[in-house]
Amino acid sequence: MTTENIKQIITFLKSAEYVYKKTYYNDYTNTPRPTYNFLIMQEGCANIVIDGEDFKIEKHDVVWIPKNSKYSVEWKGSPVLFSVLHFDFSASFDPFFHQHTNMQHLDFSDIEQLLKDFAYLKEHGIESYMGVSVFYRIFALLYPLLQKHEYEREQQQSIQPALEYIETHYREKIQIQTLSELCYVSQSRFEHLFKKIMGVSPITYKNNILIQHIQQALIFDKSLSIQTIADLYGFESTIYLCRLFKRLTGVTPSQYRKLNALI
């Protein structure tokens, strides 16, 4: 399996360790998290407020934070230390495509081995067979522990070809007619179906995918300028990128980049 083959399945992966020397506060209520996350609390504790409810994290807790979560968090301790595995899948291979999960604690006790695997991925990523193996070992251990809710598969399958096309062509201008032809329905029927199933129009869905990838680039590759990111993701100018980004996230790309922790 080549690196390119891997990236067609696992579109993003980064293992990171975060340290705060004292109590610290993050507010992500207007900037949904752009990746899936497994978190291990090593020192200190945290109080997360999500959907108006308190969610507490204690030392040695293993926690799942799903993609698109919105919340605020107060980290408490001297120091605060936690490790996070951030990752994402393409739509075609995303095991959560037909499922919904909430932020939740996972009943997992072998923290030492899990931290070793996180550390390996922090150093090596998934650029090799061993890296892919380590990632899937983690996933195979923790995924079955998640409480999941199934979406209606039959409805989503009717627009699956369009969703897969958007996932691989999100940097490009996409024509609704192209998507409707992939699903063998008229354009008007397709637009009605898509919005009914996904809750947004095809173009809004495409823009959401695009912005999620840009969020990942902004946070994890700070060497890239906003201009370079605009070029990489198919924008004619940084002005249009900033306008779309702020409309969907509530902040500019520069403001978003200043967030010094992803989870």
C-alpha cells in the first residue's frame, strides 16, 4: 500500500501531546472540531461544556471527541498533560458515515500501551505499513467501545455516489448536474433528496468539507501562509477564502490558526 493509497482512506492523522503549566481555557463553541479524536488524560483534569451539559475528564480517562463537536473546555492542573490522536477518513471509508456518536468516556484500562502507540504515531505517522498497523490496532481496540446510533442507510445510499465524488473533488468547482447524473436522478430531484438527507445543499456540504480540510492545514502546518493555502485548495484569492471561512466558522483563518490546541 502506497502513501497515496493510504491517504485515500485515512485523509488526516496527527498524534500530539499537549502541556499547559496552569489552568487554561479553550472556546470551540463557534469552531467545530475538524477531526475525530481519541484523548488520553495524563495529568490534571478538564471540564467541558457541550450542549449546555458538563462533561468531566479525570486523570487516566480515555475520551472520544467526534468530528464537528462544538464546546468550551477548562483545563485544570499544574501541569495539565494530555495526548490526542486526531484523524479523519474519506467518505468512502468513513465508519462513522452512517453513524452518530456523542462525546463519551471509553472503558479502556491499558493506558500505558495506548500511550506507546500514540507516541509511535507522533514520531512516524502512517507513512509506512507499521504506522497503518498501529493506527488500526488503536482503532480496533477503541471503536467497539463507542456508543453509536445508526442513521438511515437506505436514504444515504441513494446519494452515496455524489458524496464520494464531493469527498474527492472538494477543491474544485462542482456542478449539480454532475452529481445528479452520478445518482441517476434529475437535478431538481437530486437537490431535494440531498437537502432532505444531509440537511444542507450540495454546495454547502462541499464547502463544509473544504473548510474542514483547511482547518486541519491551518492548525497542523503553520508554515503554510494563508495565500499558499488558498492556492492549494483552489481559491482564486485569499479574500474569497477568508470570506467563506468566516461565514462557516465565525472567525478568519488567521484567528482560527491562533488556537493553540485542536481538541
